[in-house]
Amino acid sequence: MKFSVGTQTLGTLLNRTTTQSDDLKTLVEKFIAAAEPLQNRMSGPAKDAFDKFKGRSDEVAGTLHNALVGICGSIDGQNKSFIQGAQEGADTHSQSEGSANFAGVDAVARFGPR
């Protein structure tokens, strides 16, 4: 299996994940806000159930947000590592190429087809 990552792949993934994380947070906030008008229309067990729902909704929203922030942080760290590794590889290749001895290339070329 071949896995190839372009230099912009992780950055693009980070941007899209951040945008979608923000969108999800907004949707959850709108969902919670849509339930607000019901809060003062209930009493007794219904109010208790609603308050429990409201408390869990805030908790779920926070958990989702924190999870997605963690995912974005992970992607950002991978992106930085990938860029650093690619640069170090290029630097190492350049250094090695400068000290290589290509004197034997002409001799080997004489054995090739004419």
C-alpha cells in the first residue's frame, strides 16, 4: 500500500476540520437556544427532565468542541512534523549529493547500448 501526502494536504485538512468544528459548535448552540423558550413553560417532573436535558446539552456541546479542538491540534502537529521532516530530508539529500563521487559514471556508460 502506498500512502502519499502532499505538502498542503494536512494544512487543507486542518482548515476544513476547523471550519466544520466551528459549524458543528454553532449548530449545537442553535439547538440549545431553540429549546430555551420551553424552559419556563414547564413545571414538576417535566421541568426536571428539561433541566437535565439542558445540562447534558451544554456538556455534550463542550465535549464535542474539546474533542474537535484536540483533533485540530493533532493535525497541526502532524503537519508541522511532516513539513520539518520533508525539509530535513531535502537538506540531507543536498549535503550527501555534494560529497558524492560520480567519477565512475563515465566508465559504466561505456557498457551500455550504443
